[in-house]
Amino acid sequence: GATVSWPIWAPAGDQVAYFGNDDRLYVTAVGGVSHLVSGGYLPWAMAWAPDASQLVFSADLFGPDDADSNFDLFRVDVDGNQLVNLTNSPDKMEDYPCWSRR
């Protein structure tokens, strides 16, 4: 069977986001089919937006060399559109993102 990591329920409990064993971010509606949201390398942690329209996650999307890992925070729409690097800081490692309701 498939291995998943970091499964997190959406605020309404109707979807779950997770990283697959292929290092990609997926979203599945309860009773539905998984769909790919984002590819990447070394995904780490994620959080749902309060309205469940987006996810924020930590990953090294640009480098396969573990010694040179640079984890940035990314935001992506749940449908996979609008992937944005929020931090883009090569000298810092950002992880464990969260959302504020403000």
C-alpha cells in the first residue's frame, strides 16, 4: 500500500491533505479520489488555511542534494494553482507553518 505522511484534516473535516511516498502533496475529499496539488522534494509540514482554500507547506522544491537543503514556505491553492514561495531565503530553514485567523 501507499505510505503517506503529515495527514491533516481540513477545518470542516471534509478533506485531508497529505504527502505521498513520492514527495508530492495530495488532497482527498472524504469518499473521493486524491488529486495532486504540488510536486516537490523533501516536503516537511503543512497547514490548511482557515477557509480551506489553500495550504501552506515547508519543502525544498529546488534541490535534490540533502546536504544543501533549503526549506522554504510555499502557499498553494487546493486545486494546485498559484504556487508561491513565501520566504525564498537561501540562508534560512523555515518549517512548521501555521495560519493566523487575523
